[in-house]
Amino acid sequence: MRTAYIILSLAIFIANLSGCGTKPAGQDKILVTVANKFITLKDFKHKISRLPPYYQSIAEKNKKSLLEDMIVEDLFMEDAVRKSIDRDKEVKELLDEAKKKIIIAKLIKTEVDDKVSVSEDEAKNFYEDHKEDFKSPQMWRASHILVGSESDAKNILAELSGGKSFEEIAKERSIDATATRGGDVGYFRKGQVIPEFESTCFSLTVGETSGIVHTQFGYHIIKLTDMKNEVIQPFEEARPVIENEIKLKKRNEIFNKLVADLRDKYRVRYEDDALKVLDAVAAEKKTTKE
């Protein structure tokens, strides 16, 4: 894991250093000199262009911080080279591994990712074939007042009949955690709340308050505050998910075909005893640990 992190860091570092350090040509403006190398305006702009779009906007607003980061990179690189760290055996191995991964990533981008696209018809056909996947279930929203005894519940019903606010009574008298929200349970779908609570909500119309409902938690008075019917998400809203789904499938297909073609092209052949050799290595490691 540590090695993979180092390789990734080196890959990013190498990419970011690209183009820095050489004497500027023509009218390129020198921004900073570090030892005998330069950070130019062209280097700075190139650095920003290599960042993802979101981070480009952040860098544009924090130019001085970005320039300081470039200076620190150059300082580290200069000192590392002078101490011959670039010629260290482990560093060379890591750089070779990083280079290998970068080249492979570029090949995959060219031969796989750049060839994946989704047409309008493909997206619409997928939507029509999978409409059930984009269906939002029927939802209910309710508030309740929970008390410990039936007599308390009867008193509260009387207060509600007299015009007192449901939400105010919930805040003052409910023993449930929802009391701070005026008894609001929020939205729920079928099967998400206890059966007695659910069946009561299903029997109410929006704005209607129930009688006393006894459950394992105590005595409830429930008010249905909203209900949303089952709806199918419109195509345009579902489109990003659809395109990602199709792209992922296509990418896997193209990637697997590329691997198969390359295996044929470069004649991959297992030695007869390859797996036995690997098993022997695993057994040797196990014996060493014991």
C-alpha cells in the first residue's frame, strides 16, 4: 500500500515538474529563480492547466500559494538531486514502476476510455427498458405525539379538539426524540416504520389526526402531514445515471476485448509448472512465518 502511494505521488510529481527549470525562450517571463533554474509564467500557466477543472478555479484565486508550492517542489528536487537521491536504487525502481503505470494509463485512455460514447437513442432505449429502476416509491410524512399512558393521550386529544397546536403539544409533552421537531417523523415508505404506525398513516388523509394508537413504545397520536404518490423519474433527470451505466458496461467490454486481443497478439503462454511454482512460494512463506 505504501509503495503504491509513493508511486502515485511520484507520478503526479513528475507530471507537475514537466517543463520547469529550463531557461525561458523569447518573451517568457521569469517569475522565480531557484538555484540555477527558473519558474516562468509559462510554467505557472501549464501547472494550472494540468489541474482538474474544479482545482483550476481554486488555483486561479490562490496564485501566490500555487507559486509557493512550485518553489517548494523545486527546492526539494534540487536538494534531492544534489544528494544523489535520484540515483538511489529504490528510487529508480519506483520511478520505473511509476513510468510503467503512466504509460499504461495513457494506453487505456486512448484505446478504451476515448472510445466510449453514449448516443441519445441508446440512453432513451435504456430508460424505456429499465423504467422500474427509476421509480420513486409512494412516500408518507407524519408527525406524532408519544406519551406513556392512555389517560395522557386522551387529555391531549381533548386539547387538540380545543384548537391547540399539534406541534406545540408535541414539543411540550411528547416523550419521543422527535419532540424538538414538533413531532415530525419525516418521510418514510412502506415497511420503514412499525406496523401500527404505518397502518394508521395509510388510513389518514393529509392534515388528518388519528385517535390513540397503542404500540410497544407507548401511546401515539399521529398526524399525516404529506403524501407523495409513486412517480417515475423523468428521462432528463435520470440521464446522467443512465449514461454512466452504459459507459461502464461499454468500457468493461472494450477493456476485456483489448486484453484478449493483446493476449493473442503477444502470444501469452503459461509454463506447465507456473502454478506449482507459485504454490511452492506461498508454502515457503508460510513455513518461514511459522
